[in-house]
Amino acid sequence: MLPTVRSVLALPVLRDAEPSLLGSAGGLDHQVRWVHVSEVLDVSGLLSGGELVLTTGLELEKDPGQTAVFVQSLEEAGASGLIVEVIGNREESLAALARAASAAALPVVVVRRRVRFVQITEIVHRLIVAEQLERVERARAVHEAFTMLSLESAGTQQVVEQAAAMIGAPVVLEDLSHLVLAYAARNVDTAVLLDDWERRSRITHSTTGTSRGGSGDWLQTPVGVRRQVWGRLVVPAVLDDDGAAAMVLERAAQTLAINRLAERDRRDLNQQAQAGLLNALRQPRGLGEGEAQTRAAALGLQRSPFYLPVVFRSGSPAVFPRTEVSSSDGDPLAGQQEERMLLEQLARALKPLPCTALSAVIQSGSVGMILALPSKQAEDRVLHALAGALAEDRKDGLGRVGSGPDGSGGREGPGAARWTIGVGRLQDSLLEAAAGIDEADHVAEAAATLPGHGREYHRATDIRLRGLLALLRKDPRVQQFVESELHGILDAEARGEEGHLELLGHFLESGGNKTALARTSYLSRPTLYARLSRLEDLLGLNLDDAESRTSLHVALLVYRLRTL
């Protein structure tokens, strides 16, 4: 900070001169930008503001009536203070100075002992220059730190943590909906910092520039480019030096804006924040339920009596052999686009529902969600609404390829992504619900292999054996079992004899009932018996044996899972 009139008066060189304040002490905290020595009464044209004026007052001694005019002209010029050296018997001058000081806000000080003005000037100027050099060094350090973060395309959290470290106080980045995107608590308990954040933030109105404002008197700066402001950085604390903190906050805001422009094709910051939190909840590492709920509430997940894990998995509900595939097959960029579209669809679908949610991509092709529900009865209603909204968006927004004017007779277009919904168990703990994401993902993965069934979403009770096999399908021993059971048919199909796997599936699904199979497959019995006989030759076993059918059914289920 620049020296003040008060700190200058405390210097030994002035303290020994017995300074005496005339008039009000309200101006003693005025900052001193420079020291000006003058014996000319008309000095106002030489000042630009913030100067501490030193004079012997000899000109005032000649005409004490000019004292009030002189003091008023200094005040109008923005001088920070006046020090007058009054030596000897100059009572008339002292009286005139006292009258002028009582009518002005400018601090007027007299010294009764001789003082070297050049020594005062040298010391004060040294303090001013040192302060300026310190500010330059601080600005250089801030500039270098955030420039490096820009060049490295540092993450949002890293930028916020750097700002908090340089300011020495907590820093919070929020979006325009007052949801927390990132924060650095900086020795403040997270639960205290983020408690009831949305309400507190809304009553602290945003400003157009860097300043303190609102009922919370937070130091804040907008984040964004020109009119495209998308958030603000906030320091919700009292600081010793708002100026230095404002410089750091502005550079941090610039870095965030630049990095976002450079990564505009990446996920929205709110989705990144939710993904980071969802990952932290799934692997808590010492995170308690209270802090988990506080952090989730800062991102919009309301505290609720029940939490439900849900996973949306990309791909067609399997009808073997597969005739349609997701548009993301073989195209990771298309897959990322589908995931972003799903997150946007889910956000729209949730708005009218009596619940809130955290949702994020948990792995390629899978989007995880934790629903905060007000009651157990709301579970099916919310799931039905989400599934219906996705189906409606898919039907209305993505169009059809090759259809006629009435929309009939075509197939779904390449953008028509299908999502299989897996549902975990309802929990009364947020952390337990987050741990159930893996179970919901497993359910969705296994449900994607189920034949057409008309279910909007699936639970663990819906997948049963298929779910167990989905977990084991990558085990080399299981893979070897599949090859051993089906190698005859697989080899035949590789040679061009098609239809054996499909026939085997239909036969096993009919429970080995040849009559029922002939009726549903529209084949004559002799033709069917001949094809089944060929199957037995390829497999080297009797299809009438119940254990053989069970073994083949398990192998076929695993084989179908392997194609996902």
C-alpha cells in the first residue's frame, strides 16, 4: 500500500519535529502519491492529486489572510495533506492556519522544530517507489502464472486453486444459474463455504466489473468475453488488499475465458463439474455423507430422503443377429456427440419433474445419473418420464431416412441413438447411491442383449442369468467354454452356411419344443427336422438332452454378449 499522511507523520524525521494536527483527523489516512515542496501560494496548477505539500509558510506570514484561500486551493487540487514549518513567535500565522484547517477536510500539520524537507522527500519517495516496484513484481508474477496456465490449457479447478493460493482466501467459480462449477476452500471448511450457496449468491448481485457488492460484500469479477459472460469468480471473504486480489481475480477470469474458447467443443463446464463430483462420490476416499451432500447441493442436487442410481447405455436393445447399430459404432466423435445430446435431453426432461439430478459420462457410451427423489412413489413416475422424453426426442427430433411423406415405410436415421436404461437400488444415502452406479451400469449393459420386450428401463431382477454372464464374458475360461460349445456352428457359418446360430437360438428359446418351433418359424416339420439334424452333426451332440441344451444356451448368451 502507498504511505498515508498518518504513516508519514510517524517517520522519525517528522516525529522529532513535534508535529501538531490542526483541524479534523479524518484525512490522515489519505494516501500520499508524491511529496511536493513549495513556497509559492498559487501551487494548485502544479498538482495532479495525492501530493503531500511541504512549506515553511513564509509567504503566509506576509499575508495571513491568504491562508484560508491557500488551504482551499490545495484541497480542490486533490492534495493529500499540508505540512507547515512554523518556527519562533508566529502566533498570527498559527491562528490563521487553525481557522483554515477547521473549515477544511484537508489535514493541516504544523511542526515547531526545523526539519529537513529533502530528507522527508527522500524517505517518502523511497517508500512510494518500493511500493510501485512491489506491485510491478506482483503483477509480473500473476501474469506469468496465469499465462502458463493458459498455454497448458489448464483445467478450471487448477485455475481457481491458483487464484485462491495467490489471494490467500477461498475462491468460487459459479455459472449464471448460481451453481458452483469449481472452488478452492483455502483453509475454510467446505461445508461452511458452500452452505446454502445458491441463495447466498442470488442476493449478492453481479456487477459489470471487478468490485465488491451485494449483501455479502463479496469481491467478484465476471467471466467471459465481452457480452458472452457465462459466470463469475467470487471471493466471499474480507481481504487486506482488495486491489491485489482484484488483479489476480481478473487474470484468472481471463484465463478461464481463453481456455473455454480454446475448448469450446468439449463438454459444458457444468457437466465437467458434475463428472468430477460423480467420480469423487463413486470413489469417496474419506469423503463423508455431509460434505458429499453439501458439494452436490452446490451443483444443484437438492438434499432428499432418497437417491436412485441410473445408467443410460448407448446401442440398440439387442435383437440377434444385430440389424441396427448405434451411430457411434466405430466413430468416437459421433459417440461423444450422442453423449452430449443425451445430457441435454435429460436436463430438459428433468425441468418439470419433482426431482433434481447429477449426470455425467462415466465411460464411453455410458452416462451415469443420481436422481434425488422426494419419495419412493416418485421413482417409477420419474423413470417413466425420462424414458418417454428420450423416446419422444428420438422420434421427433432425429427424423427418418427413406420414409414417405407420411413418415412411414422408412428406417431410423443414422443419428437416432438408442439408450438402454439400467436402474440400481433406491438408497437413503448419496454415497451409497453413487456406489450403485456400477450395478446400474451392469444392468444396462446386460439389458442391451435382451430380445424385444417393451420395457422402458431395467432392474437387476430383469437380467438375472444374462447379467451374471455379462460380468463373466471377458474371462478367458468363459470364452474358451463358448468356443468349445459352438465351434462347429461358428466354423460352418464362417464357410458361408448361414442361419445356424439363429436357428439354435430359436430352438433353445422354445424350450426344445420342435412343434412350437415349426409353428413360429413357418417351416415344415421335415425341413425343420433336417436343419436340426444338421445342427446336431455340427455340434456333435444330441439336442434332446436337457443338459446339452442348457450348456448351449449359456454359451449362446455369452456369445451374443461378446458382440456388444
